[in-house]
Amino acid sequence: MTPPHPRYSRPSVDRPNPAPLASVSLMTSRLSRSLNVALITAALGVTWTSGAAADEPVAASEPRLMSETAEITSVVDAFDREDPFDLHITAGFMQSWKHADIHRETQLSQPGLSTGGFVPTTENVGAYSQSQSVLNLGLDIGLFRDFAIVARLPVILSDSREINDLNGSVNNPQRLQDPSGGQLFTVPFKSPTRSGIDWFSVGLNWAILNQQRDHTKPTWVLGVAGRFAVGSPLHACNANAPAGTPQCVDPTNSSNPNSRDPGMSRALHGINGTMVVSRRFGYVEPYTGFDVLAEFSGSSTSDFGATNGLVGSLVNHAPLVGSYTLGLEVIPWERREAFQRLTADFRVAGIYNSPGREYSELFDALGSSSAPSLRNPNPGGYMLGNNNVSVQDPNAAKVFFRGITDQQGFGSFSANAAVTWQAGEYVKFQVGGGFRFNQGHIVTAADSCNPDVSKDPATSGPCRVGDAGTQQTITGVPNPNHRDVLDTPGRRFSVDNTMIESLWVSGTVMF
């Protein structure tokens, strides 16, 4: 016979049943011991887990550091709960290195260079390099809940640029000659080391939605900032100019060539708009955003603004720059009670630079050239002469070449990573690095004629096609920024294989 299961065993016949009161007392004693064990275990658990996890409930009075938004969507506050005012002061240092290959088209009819009327870009000119050290200063002031005014000031401590040999290019100086034999510039070429301030910006950031306030919504931040050019405008210079020759020659005063300040500012004002959306999921916060920068000349006295308003000028603006960013912030560790956290940020971006006038990698080399094809001014306008022929207008302002050129549009790709350590309630530090690759593009691409201007025979100049006389068709008005020696197919310069590496470190004090 199989014995009954111990859990269901009946009491033995020689072992009487306990009295009802004794049973109640025994049950009460066992329950009391169980409650004591549970309370001790809970107390040990609270002590062991004093560093709360991101998804663990906390008391209302406990600091909710892990519910803060990502660094990229962080907006300082004011008049918020028990925190009526926020102020963040940031100081950082960034070092960047830029490398690129400079090529030039050729019309030489030689095997492997040019055949069948095609224009290849196979001529090596030089290897460009630039090193820049920047002190980045920032100020964020809370105005209201999720609404702040922000200011940025990058101070360029050092900026050095040079062009060196590219696969034996120094042995072929004829590649840099104009049709008359004038030398545009020589390799190696070195620019003077510059320093100063290019611009400062002031803007507003507004978190329309904030996941910290409403966990059912993502964080959505809009920002707009105005850039204002300050400091001395850039002037083309040659640090290796012959003895007795000014490094930075004023092209408008060839009879008395005085040296100018190399300058550091691009002399461009701008408007910068941003939008970022992020959503927190436990220990990670993915985000995406757009950024647009539009710049325009702020001074007619700068080299960039000297051609503003000229009839025939096709491009008078800097490139429009737009970017799309995808990123992920990871929060692997935190201590709420000490306001400490560690975050890692990873992001990639696609960037587009539209066609426009720009200080290219050849700005100093071409702008400081002594070649007559670049030093001689272009006519500022045309008029009707004898025999109904369009001739140069002697009363029109002359257009001098200053090194700024029309460049083609191109795309870029960048990848950045950064680590932020918040050491306490009032201070945090960040260290990071990035890489950017620019698509190859032509940097001397000004068209010879502007077809958008009224086709007037008196002002058309050489912008005609067809037989001489009445059979010619007017194609527009001459572009005063066009230089045959630079912008004609077969003589244009391009910048290829551009890579930019950067490292930075910063600290922020939070009041």
C-alpha cells in the first residue's frame, strides 16, 4: 500500500490533535517570524540598491536626474517648481585638422591627360593642410519653462594653412601658369598664422514638448540664432612673399602696395535654425534633427562684399548649408542622490553645401598672386560704343580679384562621439571627437555670363554667340567675378578627398 503524501498525512492515532487555541497561537508565532524576516530583507535591499536604476520608482522628494533629456535637447529653465532661475556657463577647447588634395583640369593634348576633347582632372597641384585651435565660450540663461536665451563665442587661438607637394607636383610649376606664362602661385605655399574672432551668436531655444514633464510625449526643441561677424576681415596673404614685398597686398592699390592685416573673420552675418526631436527609452535616448545656416555679406568694405550689387554677378552669397542628424545617447550609470551621471553620445550627419562664393582652400594662394591675369581688374560694366559695339564702360567701378571664388555644391558626411560626466549638481565635463569627409568639388566655377539679366546689346560685352554683325545672339551680361585663367573648363581647380578630424573637451558650470 502506497503511503499517503507527506503534505496530506493524517495525524497518528497515538498523537492527539492540538487544541484549537494552541493552533491559533502557533500560527500567530509563525506569521510574526515571517514578517520580521520580510522587513529585514526589505531593509537590506534598500541599503544595497541606494544607487537607483533608471526605471525604478522614486520618492517625490528624490532628485530625478535620470529623467532629464539628452544633452542635445537640454534647455535651461526658469520659474520652474522650486528652481526660479538657471544659468549655464561653458568653456571648451577644440583642435581640428583638415587635409585635402588640390587638382587642376588640363587642356594639354598628351597621352593619358586629354583626348577626344574631354577635360580630365588628373593634374596634381598640392596637398592642402590646415590646423586650427579654438576656445569655445557659451552662455545659456533660462527665461521661462523650457525657454532660454543662448550665446556662443568661438575664439580662434591659432589658424595655420599650407600647400605642400602632392606626388611630385612641385616639379611641375607649369601646371600653375596662365596662358601668358605668369605664375599663379608656387608650391610649397604657406599662409600666415592667424588668430582672432570670426563671429558670435545670440539665439533662443524652446522645448515645445518635454518628455520630462509629460512622459507620453517626446522632447521637441526648436532653436534660432543670429550670427554676427566681428573682428578684422580675412585678406589673402602669402607668408613666403619675397623680401621687401608685402605679405597681404591690397589689390586695389597696385601702385603703392601696402600690407594689410591677414584678418580672421569671413565678414558674414548669418541665421542658424535647428530642430531636434528625441525620445527616452530606459537607458537610451535616440534623436534626430535638422540644421540650416544661411549667411550673407555684412559689410561692403570687406573683400566678400566688394562685388555686392554688381550687374552680371551670378553669385553674391555664401553657400547655404543644411544638415540632417541621427544620434543616440546612452546613459549607463547614475547616482541620483549625488546628481551624478555618465552619458555617451553617438551621432552621424549628412550635410549639403549649396553653390556659392567662398574662402576656399586656394583663397590665400590665388588672392595673393602677382600674375597679371589675376591682378588686372575686370571691367565693372559695358556701354555702347562706336559702330554699335559694346565696349568697356570707363566710368564703371573696376572689379579686382581678392581670392574669393565661386564653388560648386557638394555633400559631406560626419560622425561624432562624446562622453559627458556630470560630477555633481553644478558641474559637468565633456570630451569627444569627430570625423568629416567632403565630396570632391570645383572651387573656381564662376560662369562667364549671367543669362538672367536683360539681354541689352549695349551692356552685353563679349556675351554673344554666332557670326559677327547682326547674326550674333546675345547670351547675357558678363559676370565680373569670372576669370578665364581660373573658371574656364580645362583651367579650373578642384578640391578632393577632404578629411577633417577634431577633438574637443569642455566644462560647464550650472547655477
